[in-house]
Amino acid sequence: MNHFFFGDAAEPLFGAYHAPAGAKATGIGAVIHQPLGHEYLRSHRALRQLAMQLALRGVAVLRFDYFGTGDSAGEHDEVTLARMRQDGSEAAQELADATPIRRLVAIGLRAGAIPALAALANPLVSASVLWDPIVDGRAYLATLSPLAAAGPEALWARGFPYGVGLVEELRSHRLELPARGKRVTVVADEATRAQLGERRSGDEARWIEAGDAFRWDSTGEHAVQVPASTIEDIVHAVVGD
């Protein structure tokens, strides 16, 4: 694994590159879009394990921190969905420039599913995997703070600040799956699938049952125990076997 900074030298983004194992390179690349706030911390081990398993199967993987998160430049209250989408585009270009890729997949967990789905507009990206995506931004904000769902004001939730711009963007967020075009795989429980099923106008989405074995919004343990089978299902969806 190689850690480095990329993008604008004045506002560098932090990345972790997982090279394909040995001679198993498949020509597939994957950019992993992290969640926000406390969910970033709780999912770190799971996403690192996902990246390692993908690399073992010959996938070139880039995990990265958005501007204002993790080890990237900026402050957390400067994070916006618009900037997350921009950072995702930069990450895709960085991976494509660094290694020969014939197919690039954007993987997003929770809030990371928002820029991962938007990445389909990038000609470099051929597919997206949405893992437990945030479907309704207002409902998501309510899990952070009941007041956040009521008005576009900055908030401090579970140790992380959410700026006015991000709160306002999330309040109006409604995840819509594309009716046609590039492939989308949704990894979610039955409730999320039902919620998304009411909004999809086509049959392009593939579904993977995630069950209820993980709760990223839980106030319990610092790390979430993610079933190995879920990670393996995502690996299969990316590699295509």
C-alpha cells in the first residue's frame, strides 16, 4: 500500500493506493468513496479490508479523503457534496493516470454513495457500487441531530462539524438511480431496497442483500463488524465473476 498526496498542490488530497497483487492485474480500477463524520471512523477497517481483497483479485484500488476530511487539506466544516464530487473526479483521473485501466468502478459507502453515483457522468467510470447508500438526506440528518433536519444550519454531530452548505445540500438530497446506461450495484438491506425501488424507473440496477449486520449510525462499538460475505459480494460485483 502506498500513501501519497495528489490534486491541487494548494489543497492536496490524501490517497492510499493498493496495487494489484503480483501478476493478477485485471485492468480494473476501483475508487473508494468514504462516508462522512463518525461513519468514516467506524467504517475505516471495513473499507481497508475491501481494498485489500480487491487488490488480491487483481484490481488497482485508490482510497482517498475528501477535501476537509481525514488527512486531506481543509477543515471538516468546509466539506460539501459538490466538492466531494469534484474530489471523486480527481481521484478517478489520478488512478487512471497511475496505472493501465480498461474499466473503472466507483464504490461509495453511505454519504460516499452520493459522489460515487455522480461519478457515472465521468467518461472514465463505467460502473458504481452503492453500499448502504443514504437515500433521503433529511432522514440521514435526523439521525445526526433532530434539529438538523428542520433547517439549513451548521451542526456539530458526534464530534464532527457539518457546515451550512453541506447541511443544506443533504436536506435536499434524494438518491435517484439511473433508468439506463452504466451499471449500478446497490448493496443494501430490504428497507433501503424498497425505498429505492419506488424511485427507480428502469431495471439497470443490480441488488446485493446486505442484511442488518452493520449499523454505521450506532452509538456502540467504535468499529463495526462487517460480514466477510458482504465484502466478498462487492468484490464479485467489481471483478465480474
